[in-house]
Amino acid sequence: MPSLPNSITTRAAAWLRRLAHDDRGYTSEAVIWIAILSTLAVSVGALIGPDIIDAARNIHIGRK
């Protein structure tokens, strides 16, 4: 009989191998990641956007 940690490791490795070849749920996972990253991008844009717009409005091009 194999030792308990070895048995758990073997079962986890076998489960991960089966899971790697199973594409069910990938689309849902991709949609969730895209939603999270989109929310993060919009949040960063909302926080930094006004500063960038103010800096752009304060640019004065000198004439010679």
C-alpha cells in the first residue's frame, strides 16, 4: 500500500492530466477573465484619465 502523501500526489497528478485534456468550462473561464481585465482597465482609465486630459490641456506650444 502506498504512503498517504504519495497516494494523494498520484491522484492529484492523474486528475490534473485528465483536466488538462478537458475543454469544458474553458469558455466560461475566458469570459470571466476578460470581464475582470476589462473592469480593471476601465477603472484605471477612470482614475488616471482626468489627469492625462488636464495635462494635455495645459500644453502650450511657444511661437517664435
